[in-house]
Amino acid sequence: MNVIAAPGLQVPMEDQPRRYISDSESVTVEPTAYYLRQLADGDLLEEDQADSQDLAALDHLPDDSAELAAVGVKKTASSKKGTA
């Protein structure tokens, strides 16, 4: 399975504690109890699930909010059309 560290974290590899799984590159690991526990704790994210969760979150936004969210723009009351 492919995993990546949660944003801002570094997770030690199971048999090589001086090597880390970072939040910038996914790593292929065996689904051992160690990695499954890290997934359950939220320290690791399964890469396929992380990508699908991001896309699913964008699909549930109304109107042009998905496009704005993709570029990091927040919609406020003053930025809506037709309001002062």
C-alpha cells in the first residue's frame, strides 16, 4: 500500500527508525500492524484515499466553490454576486 505522512509530520519507518516517511512523497509499505496503527492514528494517510477524499470534498461544494477551493480562495459574504 502507498502511504504518505499527514501534513507537517514525519513518521519513522518500521524497521529503519532513522528513515522517515514525509508529507512530500509517498512510500510503498507492507500493511503491517505498525503501519495500520499509524493509519488509524492519522499520522499516515493512504495515498489513494487521500486523493479521493480531496476530490470528493470538492464535488460536494455548490456552484463555483469547487473551482475557488481548488485555488485556495475563500468565499465571503462580500465576495458573493449581487451583495454590497
